[in-house]
Amino acid sequence: MRKKELALGAFLIALVVTGGFLFMPLVQRESAQATSPEIYKNLELFGVVLERVRAEYVEKPDDAKLIENAIKGLVNGLDPHSAYLTPKEFQDEQADTRGEFGGLGIDVMMEDGAIKVIAPLDNMPADRAGVLAGDAITALDGQTVKGLSMDAAVDRMRGAVGSPVTLTIQRKGATNPITVKVIRDIIKINPVQYSVEGDAGWIKVKSFENEHTTEYLQKAVEDIKRTLDGKVSGYVLDLRNNPGGLLDQAIDLSDAFLDKGSIVVTRGRNAEDIERTTAKPGDIADGKPVIVLLNGGSASASEVVAGALQDHKRATLLGTRSFGKGSVQTLIPLANKGAIRVTTARYFTPSGRSIQATGIEPDYVVEPELPPELKLQLASVPFESEAQLRGHLKNAAATEEGGGSISYVPKEKEKDNQLQAALALLHGQLPQTGNKAMDSLDQARATTPASSPLANGPSGG
């Protein structure tokens, strides 16, 4: 038995080494081969540890789980954004990227051991079956949801299109639980929300995870133009609390507002690993002023957009400093139908700025107005930023800032002073920044016609 275990260990070492070399791009193999004696030595150590755990652990471990955990440790230890995805996690991520999946079409949260329905999506399965906002789902197909995590609950609600799921609902005003049968259908997630605010358009992009994000943005702009009969004073592009997503969507969305010039530069590990993307002719906003809203929750792809529009003086940035995630991750599928997400490059704005661990500073710093109870709660809480994440990539070209900026956004637009400041800025009413010299200059510009380039505010560099 012992010989078989040692043989298995030797086989696993060979498999790891062989798989590693096959996995690496050709350009990296030379350096790997140059250090192969050290790699073999460490792999031998790994094999010894693996066998000792398999032989001595108090309970018989699952061999597949041991290897999976080893892979997770290898990838997850690189930086905060590299990770190993199990086949299920990879499948879920692909569904999020496509922006559609089989499900019920409800926005939910966990509350008091039940799935609280925030709102059913219009004309989606749950809505058609009579599920209401405020309903508490206590069981799925007769099985209680108490004790489930949010992810586990969502997994149970998703499924094959056309398959049924029975919801047990506790509804306010109802004496007994209500049973509702819902037939799963294709749920399409729209990451773009928009509205007409006076003579301006407000467009909120929630994330860039959806591969159709730019298409939804284009439809939003077209609808705003149609509603205002083409008489649009400008647009507020709201990227607050947008955690990022697909780099190509950030590039396409930036391109939608730019006629020419560089959008983003990515630089990999080797000197020759440099890519620059350039905008194509055509501005979806017809040259009208654009205000971009940022805060401490704006990261990655949203920072690519903000940086590109700021560098080209195409938009004015308003809000608070962004998160500072200036790295690019690549998803690499594996033979087991899982994947690894690996940081493969850093990105730079058109002017060459790296925002890794520093973030993007808005042209106008406008802090959100907090309700009294939040002021007390957040007074002693440091806001997270990339620079605070353990193992983050360092930025040798800039001084890293330790704390993040506040990411609070009120639900009511009339209480959203950042949005109101952006709408005012579109009409030449420049906000107070706290910088007396800048405010003095701004007041001199306050009477500048909206058609003037000065109406877009100061350049971000």
C-alpha cells in the first residue's frame, strides 16, 4: 500500500510538472527551464507533504480536494485578483458574462433566514407567477432556505429553462404561507439604468461584466435623444460603485464617446507585451458635455473609461477618488472545465498614467452627504482601496494612498448631491471643491456659455 502511495505521489509530481510546461506560453518556457532544478526540488517537497497528509491525517482526505486546494493556494496567493475557479464557479462566471441564464427574474437578499424579494423583474417568470416585492421565500421545492448563503440560494433558483420550481412564500397580511409555481425562463441582465433629468440624460452603468454593456448604453442614449427630441444639454455617466468587468467592454464604451486617440495601454510581464487600443470615428453623444461620476467603489474597467475620457478632455470627472485597480486578469480554461483567473498585465491611461493602488482623482471632489446615522457608523471605519489589499501589485511610479474614499450613494436622486452637482455642472454652475484657488477660478468661469470648452471643467491631465 505504501509503495502504491509513493508511486501515486511520483505520478502527481510528473503530472504537475508536465502540465505546467504545457500551460505556459512559449515565451515563458525558457525562463522556466532555466530554473527547473529549483522547481523540481520544490515539487519533490510538495510530493512529500502530499503523501504525509494522505498517510497521517486523522481522517482519510479526498485526493481530488487536496489537489484542488493546492491549486487554489498556488493561484490565489499571487495577488488579490488571481484565483482558481471550480467548474461550477467558471460556469456561473460565463453566465454572468453572457448576461443571461435560466432563472426566475427576481432581485433578492437574505434576511432573517429567508430570501427577501426586493423586486421581481418586469414580465419575468416570478412577476408573471404573482411574486411581489416584499415577499419572503422560506422554501424552494419544499426545502427550507434557512441556513443557506446568498450564493447557495441563488444557485437553487437558477436552473434549466422550462424547468419548474415551487416557492413557499410568507407574505405580509397573509395568514398562511403561499405556494407559487414558477417556470424558469431566460433571464437577461441589463447593467445599464437611465433616465431623463430635465434636459440632460443620466446613465448609470452598474458593471462591465456583461458582454452587451455597450449595446445597452447605446440604446439608452438613443432613447434619451428621442425623449428630448434631440435637445440634450449633456450626459451624466454614473460609474459609482461599478466594480469593473470585461476590459473589451470598457474599451468599447470609451470608444462610444471618443472620435480618435488612444483608449488604454496594457503592458505585460515582458517588454514586447504591450497593446494599445485606439478609438474609431464617431461620438454617440454628438460632442455634448459628459460628466463622469466616480467614487471609492469605481474600479478596474470603470477606471479605464474614466481615465480615457479624462485624458482626452472629453469628460469632466466629479465625485471622490476611485478604487485603484489597475491590472488586467485573463481567464484560462482548464481540462477539468474549471479555470484560472490570472493577472497578466497592468493598464495605463492614454497619457501613460498607471492608477494601480492610487486611483483616479476627479476634477471636482464632491463628497456625498451622509444621513446622521451613517455619519456615526462610518466615522471610525476606514474605506477600502486597492492599496489596502494584501498582496496587491505595487506602483513604483506613484505614491500609493492608504485609505479609500467613501462609496455611499443615496437611493433618492433628490438627496444625491453628487448627481445634483453633476447636473448643475452641465449648465455651467460649478461646484465648490474645497480648494479656494480652484473655486475662485471656477466662479470666474461660471458665466461661461455651455457651448464653450470651459463648460467641461478643468482638464484632468
